[in-house]
Amino acid sequence: MSKLKDTSVEGNNKINSVAIIMDGNGRWAKKRGLSRTEGHRAGAKVISTVIKLFREYGVHHLTLYAFSTENWKRPREEVDAIMELIYFYIDEHVIPAIKEQGDLCVKFIGDKSALPKSLREKCIEAEELAKDRPFVCNVALNYGGRDEIIHAANRAIADGHTLLSEELLSRYMYTYPSPDPDMIIRTGGDLRISNFLLWQSAYSELIVIDTLWPDFSRSDVDRCVTEYFSRHRRFGGLDPEDQ
Ligand code: FPP
């Protein structure tokens, strides 16, 4: 029996779309007397395991917050190190995984135009390898929720639309056609959304855990999923017993 079936007895019956704010790399490194870059490197190492674990739970869309539109404010050295790390991660892990696994594709969401040219081209290379596969990993890179909404509205206007609707604007979001996240996890304990998926998070279950991202492990994934299945999603309506 799959884990999805094991845990679906309470509350919700499926989990299809998950998003993660991977926070705490810097604190993880500081605790060990390492550089922040070492923290990001350790953070990158857990990503493929986390993808595997969520796939075991039946998730088909995973959105990871790798670099925000505000992260450019960090010291130049740290920004350069993150860009380089992501480049090599795509080259050494993402592209081989897409080639080996027939059901996986990756999409980079955010404004690619400000990325270093080599990284931008590497992102496009990975995206072009496969599209419309059953498991989609959206990597938010130079991503901001407000930027996404403005970008979507401008594209809709450029396409000649004069009246926007929720349904229409949703189709212009970077994340389209992935469904809105059922659950958004934030590691590192901070209780904020940090400009992540502002449009899509309207009815997502928010789960904050203290674990720092590089320490995020199977037991944390299990805890988050158990917490998700214990919640009653009402989408603004009422539970059946209260109707
Ligand atoms: C937040 O931790 C993390 C980031 C800004 C970068 C996330 C990047 C990775 C996990 C590595 C590479 C990603 C991919 C997709 C290969 P923080 O630095 O804000 O930590 P702190 O809150 O402890 O300072």
C-alpha cells in the first residue's frame, strides 16, 4: 500500500502540489563555523532526496524557492556563489536526472533575464529537454510573487485582454499549468511568506518547521505530510458536519 493511502484516512485525501521555502542554510553553516556558501552547498545536497520522498507520497508538482528577487541584496560574494552552485547543480544533477527518469521535467520560474548568461542558458537547456511530464519540479529563481503578478498582468494586456479574471490571470502565472500548492512548507522557523507564491497560496496549508533546510530529512517530510492530512481544508466553506 502506498504512503499516500496510509495517511489519507483523516481530513484531506490527496496531496498533489507542494511548495517549499528552503530557509536556514546560513544558520546551519554558522552553527558549524562554516561559510554561508557551505550552508547553501549542504542545502543543495538534500534536494534530490526531498524530491524522491514527496514523490513517494504521490506529489506531482513540487515548487522550490531557490533565489528571490530580494536575494540580490546579499553580499556579492554570496550571490555569485549561489548562482555558481545552481549552475553546477543543474549540470551535474538536474540534466542527468531528466535524461534518466522519463517522468520528470523541470521548469525555472521567475525573471531569467537578470541571471548570468551561462546560468540562463543552462536553465533553458534543462527545460527544453522535457516538458509536460507527470512530475514537475518548478525551481523559483529570481522569483518574486509581486513581480509574477505584475508580469502576468502585463502579458495579458499585451495579448489584448482588457478585462482580467482570476481564471485568466492564473494562466499567465509562471507556475501555470501546475495547480496551486496544497501545502507550503517553510523550514528554519520564520513565520512569513517572503514574497513566495502570493497569488497561488490563497488556500494553501502553511506548515513552518524549525528544522534548518540542510537538516531536512525523511522524518520532517513525514511530519509535514501528517500535519497536512490532519488539517480540514474548507476553502472558505464549512465542514460537512457544520452545514
Ligand atoms: C535561504 O537560506 C536559502 C537561500 C536564499 C538559497 C537556497 C539555495 C539552495 C538550497 C541551494 C541551491 C538550490 C538549487 C535549486 C540547486 P538563508 O541563507 O536565508 O539561511 P538563514 O535564514 O539561516 O540565513
